Amino acid sequence: MPIYNFSAGPAMLPPEVITQIQAELPSLANSGMSILEISHRTKLFENILNTAKADLRALLNISSDYEILFMQGGGTAQFAAVPLNLVTHSKKIAFIDSGYWSMRAIQEAQTLGFTTAILASSQKQNYTNIPKLDISTPLDDYAYLHLTTNSTIEGLSIHAIPNNLKIPLVADMSSNFLAEPYNINDFDLVYAGAQKNLGPAGVSVVIIKKRLLVSYSNITSVMNYHLTAQKNSMFNTPPVFAIYTVGLVLKWLKAQGGVAAIYEKNLKKAQLLYQFIDNSKFYTNNINKKDRSLTNITFTTGSSSLDEKVIQAATAAGCLNLKGHRSFGGLRASLYNAMPLEGVLALIDFLTTFEENNR
Ligand SMILES: *Cc1c(COP(=O)(O)O)cnc(C)c1O
């Protein structure tokens, strides 16, 4: 029986990548050493890192106005690193609040003593839609506007990015990085923890406009963008294995035809599952249709005990990790780039049978 992993993160990686890791693990490029034991101060690793950067640049059409950084501490460390590096002249930070992870970013900035303002929020609608930003709002007092392109827990996405803001736009793209063809030029800074759609846990990617790389001496080194850029993401020991694996995933994505091609597949996968849920009288998804996420699809039977039964039966049928986030409940299927169409079809088959047996 095939097994499909619908986890929201760490999430499934392409099987081809796992196979390649397995084959190369004892000896990387005939070096006699494993990727797990080589020094980052080797030509071998420097090549891996620079190739990963070049492949990412090609996949997202990242111009030379931007620097690519590999950092540690997950998306959560970026909640702190962004304000530490970008807020000057005691300016405030503007946020669009579209769910749990937006709030976590806001709270982290507040913990560090920054002043935050929520310019738009859908909290009152239980995050069933992307809140509208009033474009007439004056933004001069703010250092930047922060948004979350994909709300992993609630299953919402911003598909249309606000532009012409006149202040830097920062995006947490952790859970739909490389899943939709966003234009990097619409942003001044994009960050993403790898373990959702890019690789294993342990590394985050930061894409930052070079003009924002200001030299500050009072920021802890591992969170300092200027220093990280200056040292090609190797001020201290980088997560060697995680960066290597990200490199393999990027090569895999190129072989799939790049972001535009994977986006077509992601659209098809998501449309099939949403269509099934919408046509069913047993399962529901109440997210505003045009704000629905392609990567994290939330749904429920309306009963927590029945949802629990779905999870148990799905596990037995090879559809793993359908449990919604502990803060949100219900069911969630994450359809990241590595999830094949067959996995979605198997899930729909399972859900159909379950409905027939439990209606
Ligand atoms: C998972 C996630 C995070 C947090 O990532 P960590 O690597 O666990 O710190 C932040 N933002 C979004 C949108 C996420 O999905």
C-alpha cells in the first residue's frame, strides 16, 4: 500500500531526493566523506551552497538587486531578525494579520520592544478570509509592512500582493515558497523556513534587497543580515546537510519544469480536493473561495470525535497526518510540491469511502 504524508511540516520531500541522499550519504562526490561529516570550509560545500543559491535565483527570477541568505532558527528566528535589522529611527511596524503565524510574528516583535500596528485583520471572522488592506492608509511612520503569504494553520493564501506601498514589504512565505509564482520584485524581503516546501528543518532562506543590508554592530551575529551576506551565509557553521538537501530539492524542481509548471500541478491537486469537499455534504471548508490555500487545505466533518475517526481510519489507509493544528482543530491536508497527484486521488478515495460508511 502506498503511503502519503499530508503533514504540514516537516513535510514530505520528493522520493527522488530521498533516494539520492541515500545513495550519496556514505561518500559525497567520491570524497570518501559523508555530507554529514564534511567541513563547511571546503570547496565541495562551497560549491553546494553557491549552486543552491544560483538555482534558487533562476527558479524565482531573482535579480542582482537581491541577496540570498541561509540562516538558522526557523521562521520563528526571522520574526525577530526582521525587526532587528530593518527598524530604524524608532519607527513602528505594520502588519497584516491573517492568522496564527502572523500573530506569532507580531508577538515576537513586541517581545523585543518594537511598536506594532495591525492595519488589517480577519481575526473577527476566525481567519476565514484574507483581510483587506485599506490602500489609503498612510504608511510613512512604519519601517515596513509584514504579511504572511500562506496561513499554514487556517488554510488561507494571499494570491494578490499589495504593491506601490512606498515602504518595504516583508513576507513570511514559509508554507508556500516555490508553490505559487510570486514575483520577488513585489517584495523587499522574503523569508521561509525550509521544512514546509523546500527541504528539511534547520535552514531558512532569506531573500533581501541589497539596499536593506545595512551594517549594524549591535545585532547578534547569527541574526545579522549584513554580516550573513558578507560571509556568504558562513559566518559560523551553517546547517550543512539541510543546505545540501535544499540544493537537491531545487534541482528536482528545475527538472519538474520550475515554479510555473509545479504551480499548474498544485492548482490541479488543490482544485480536485476543494471540489470534492464542496460537493460533499459530509465535509466542509468555510474559507472564502478566492483566499483558499493551495498548500494547506483545512476541512472538518463538523464533529471533533468524527474528525478523530477520520484521522485513525486514514492512517490505516496510508493517508498520514491529517490532523489539524492543535490551535485550530479539524482536519488538514498539506499538498506541497512533493505531493503527487496520486496522493490527492488516494485521499479523495479514502474520504469518499469513509463518508459512505459513516454518513
Ligand atoms: C511553520 C511556520 C513558521 C514557523 O516555523 P519554525 O521553523 O517552526 O520557526 C512561521 N511561519 C509560517 C507561515 C509557518 O508555516
